[in-house]
Amino acid sequence: MWRPDRMSAGHRLGEPVVVIDGLEKFIGALQVLKHVSLTVRRGETACIIGPSGSGKSTLLRCINGLAPITKGSITVAGREVNDPKLDKLALRRDVGIVFQQYNLFPHKTALQNVMMAPIHVLKQDKAAVETRARALLAKVGLSDKLASYPGELSGGQQQRVAIARSLAMNPKVMLFDEVTAALDPETKKEVLVTIRDLAAEGMTCILVTHEMGFAREIADHVYFTDGGVIVEDGPPAVLFDRPREARTRAFLDQVL
């Protein structure tokens, strides 16, 4: 199996990269996240599972600064996300995020989509950006689709372009929010393999996913959330096979 190979190859976790302490998030009168705390270390892959509406996607958006937090603290690579003086561009350069919807520019080719942010946001040299963009598209298995427009690509191919686009910013952390939810089984596998390869190379990854088998395979740590609370967390072999909490067991009985 892939995961034992990864561990036997000397996969080691580094210093904390994402630290969340007592996070609370309200949307109007509704409390979406309730005193959430977790730590993700460099090179770690963390999977967040749970029923729909349990606050998983909101948590990712808080980490990336897309959703303001109500209370508590999030630090990413030493930056306090809730600091009003924080440079949001610097944060989003460090934290890539890929959503369920691909959000590609339909009038731009795959190569142009990957090149846009480094050129227009980071003001990097176009020739150097193109070289890296070509390499990233090859990395996600799309070296033959450089000139293709999103409308000419399958959903899985578009999602892999979106992953390459996020990687073009050289992030320290990658967030994946249900990135396979809209895909058919064949194209879903292509995307999961891409994420698996990134994790194997040591990219710090946080995934919200309903793919339980994939979470068991790829994760160093799994968090089960419900009602905005982390009900239980632990290594996948423990959480999936020997959950402590009745709510976790009930959820897993429904999805496994």
C-alpha cells in the first residue's frame, strides 16, 4: 500500500505551520465554529471529515483569511490571520486553496490560467513563470493540455489545472475543499492521485473530504467535526477503526 511506503521512506513532520486556538465563528446569530483548536505541522496531511453543515469548509476559509473569525487565533507560518495589519496577499501566497468549483478563466488556456497570478499579482518574470507553469502542468499530468481552454477539458482536468494554479504561488500550505465532490469516479481518481503525490512529496495539506478511503490512506491525522465542534481526532487507524465517541461511530457507520 502507498501509505506504508510513504512512512517507511522516512516521512517526518516538521514545525507547526497552522495553529488554531479557540476559534469561534459566527455568521449572523448562527455559531458555525465553536472553540476549534488544532495544529498542523510542516509536511503533515490533515483530513477533516463530518456531515454537511458541520463547519468544515468555513474552517478552511478562515485559515485562508477569506472568512473573518469572531474569536480565537489562527497563525499560519507565524502570521496571525486575524491581525488587522496582516498583508492578505502574503497570507494567500503562503496558503493555496482549491475549491469544489474550478473557478478557471474560461477565455484563458490552461497554461495562461496557471501563469496569471504569478505575473499579475507577484509581478514575476513572464519567461520564468511560463517555465514553472509548464512544469506544474506536467506534474499534474496535463503537459498535453497547455493550449486547451477550460471548456475543452473534463472536470478532473480542470480541477488539476486549478491545483497547478495554486501551486504556482509556491504556497507553504495547500487547502482542498471537497475538490472531488462534483466529479465522476474516473476523473475523481485523477485528482486524488495528484493530491496524494503532493502529500508524498511533503507538501503540507489540509483536506475537507467525504472520501473516507482516501482520508484513511493519505492522512497523518483525521478530525471528525459535527455542529461546529471537533468531536474526535486522531491517526486514521485509530479514528476509523477504534473511534471513542458514539457520534463518530454513528457517522462512520453511515459512510463506510
